[in-house]
Amino acid sequence: YVVNGETGFLCKPFDADGFASAISKLESMDTKQRNEMSRKCIYMADEFGMEISHKERLDIYKTVLSIKS
């Protein structure tokens, strides 16, 4: 769900150097850039909120249950 450089920084799960590099990138950004990245991240996360997820799951169930075999 991360867009590299826009909503965060991607790195491999066990790549300590990658994590350190990502943290350094965040530290080198000014407050305005970090706030913009945070805003974009929150906006993207909203697409996966509980209300939306529940509606999509319900739609899937309705579709599956309406199929007659």
C-alpha cells in the first residue's frame, strides 16, 4: 500500500540498511514534505477503512450467494 517516495519508503523486511536509509531520507525531508507524505498516506489508508472493507465484503458475499449451481 506504500507508493515509494510518496506515501513512505519501501524496503525489504529484513534489510536493516534499507530501513536505516529510509529513516535517513525522512530525516532529511523538511516538515512540509513530511506532512505532505503523511497526508497522502492517510488518504491512501482511508481506501482500506473498515466501512469500505465491510461494504466490499458484503458485495462479494451477495454475488457469491446469488450464484446458483
